[in-house]
Amino acid sequence: MISNQILQNTLDGLRQISGVELSVMDSEGKIAASTADLSSCSATAAEFAASAADSQETAGHQYFK
């Protein structure tokens, strides 16, 4: 999809600036774009998406809605 390509290009640029690995996932934990293999975070991301929290830190990863 073109929107996934735009997301990927944006994440790649942010990665170059920040030096931090990034990923965009949907509410089910499916990766739309990522700068690293963060598939191990999919289940936690889905749980976070279902919660009422706006942000959360778990096991060294930061999640934002």
C-alpha cells in the first residue's frame, strides 16, 4: 500500500534523526511499518491498544496511541 510506504519512509527518517527503533502497528498488533523486527511486541501492543491508557512503558518499549 502507498500509505504503508509513506509510513515506512517517515519512520526511516525519524530513525536516522533519533537513533531509536520505531514501529507502527494496528490495534491487533499487525506491523504497518517498522525500522527493526519488533514482531515480538505485537501481543503487548494489542493489549495496550485495548487498554484505556494513552501511553505505557513495558519491558523497555514505549507504546503510544
